[in-house]
Amino acid sequence: MSLSRGELVDLSPGQLHKLAELTHRQEVEKLKALKFDSYADRQKYLKEAKDARDKVYHILESTQEMIAEAGEDATKQEIAKDVYEYCTKGIGTSLQFIRSYNTRLTYLDKLKDHSDDLIKQLKWLNPATQQKEAQRLALEANMYKKATLDYAKKLQHFVPNLFTKWLKENKIVFEDLVQSNMTKLGFKGPFKNLNDIQKLQVYDNIIVQAGQGKPVVTYTFEALGKVGVAFLVFTAAAMVWNIYTAEDKLEAAVRDSVNALTGVVTLVIGEVVTTAIEAGFVALNIQIASAAVTTIGAVAGFGIGVLIGIAAGALLDLIFSSGTTKVQITEGLSPCRVSPMPDGLELAHTIKNKYPDI
């Protein structure tokens, strides 16, 4: 079955390694072409891009070692297989659909933490004497495999629809969207005080409301564990952010400007946005903060143009965990630079055809 242009390309570990390598190489070229105030400033950006690549290398290597260490034990082999598929599909999604290395780094950080935890649990598991623990770990690995495939499918097939248009026409801001879905689920208090399972339910409820389909995961800590839920929250929230920003005129203007350019540029979006970023959104009213954060989210997250700034991914993580754009982050943000970043999906198709045997 041939893949359409928008579908996740299924790659081998060697091909994923090559994709991470080529993506990073192109990112370095883009970053070196941008103007920075100093050599040290540029190095900060280059380090984040390298860290994103190295996270991929680590996850690939550790999951392959995990399969080898599982040996002939059928139970451990089955669990290892699900963990491996979960991690490789997560890597594929990050490289093919997340154009910003800043956001990809945050995504991969959470994936690495969970994969390391699963591998550690599997390493010390004795299925013969720990049958219940083996069943629980098998359930967790299988649920994450299913959830990652589900989110990848939703990300690759998402198109703006009447729901996203309705959000903008009714001027519904991100925090109101989150709060209304909290109420529907019977959750009370600030969103930031919810546990990760509840946050995941809120974001998945919005995805369903937007007509993107029901989740495939089971919402219990037994099924999802404690470490990996943060990864699912970030992934689901990124999907919601896509839905929320799809009809944003400011994002569209930036995206169109970048698409019209063939080279790497530093694009001045506007003084309001730049000032908001530099001020860290402290003491800004919601209209200004929302405009600035929407630009970072839509452009830096999953769009064509990419806003490059240290801590852009961390900023999105803070928004996703708090459920509001009224965030206060004063360190790590830098003046916005916009550049067309490498197209990971296009590179994946090239690697699949050019390196079929690696």
C-alpha cells in the first residue's frame, strides 16, 4: 500500500537515524545563515538542535539494546516489541511532523524519560515470579503504542474545519476552551491542579469536540503508568493547539510570508510580539499575551514557518500544563526569528527510497 504525501512514513531504526542526521544537518545550515548578536548566542541555538538529534540517537540505541537483552523470554520479548514500536513511532512523528527543533526537543525529552523508565522496569522484571507486574507493564506498553499511533494519525490528517472557524468567530481564547471542557467533565479548580490523567481527558475531549475522533487510551494510572502520561498530555495538547491556532490570522500571515521566501531570513513579526516575548509575558493583558503565544505555538509547533527562540518548546509545555496563555516565564526566551525549517516528511520519503536497506 503506497503512502499519501501526508501520512507518517514507516522507517527502520537505521532510516530514523539517517532522518535525524539529515534534519539536524539542514537545521545547522539554516541557523548559521541567521543573524545573531554573538557567537555565544548562536551556539545556544545550535546546542538545542544537536540535543534534539541526540535524543533520537539515545532512544533508538536504548530500545534496540532492550530487545537484545529481553533474550528468549516470550513475555519480555512481547513487551519489548511494544515499547520499541511506541518509541520508534514517537520518533517518526517528532521528525516528520514537528518542524521546530525547540518543540521537538521538549517532545523527545518526555519520550526519552518514559522509554528509559519502561526499559528499566523491563530489565528487572522476572515474569516467572512477577506475573501481575508483567501484565501491568505489558498493558502500559501496549496502550502507549496504540495512543502514539492514534495521535500520529490525527496529526497527519488534521485540517481546519468548522469548529476551528467557530472558535475564532466567537473569540474563544485558549483558556476558555480548556475551562469549558473541564466543566463538561466535572473537574473543578484551576487546570494546573489537575493530575495528568485528568489533563489528558480535557485535551482529548476538545479533540473529540473538534471532530477528530475519540481516544484509544484507557484513563487509569495502571494502564498508563506515572511517567509517560506527561508525554501523552503534551502530544494531545499540541493537537489541540493545532486546532486552536488553525484559523489564526496572525499565524497565517507569518506562515505565508515565510513560504514566499526561498532563503533563511530573520522576519520581524511586529513590535508587540517581540516585546511580549522579551518581557516574558509578565504583566501583559491577555489580548497581547494571546497574540504572542499563538504566534509561538502555531509557527514554532507544527506549521511551515518556524519561530526560533530558546525555550520555545518549554514555553508551550508550560502553557499545556497550566491550560492558559497567562504564563510567566522570564528566562530563556529570545527575540523572535522565523525561518523555514527542514521538511521532515519530505526527507523521510527520500530516505525510504534512497536507503531501503539501512
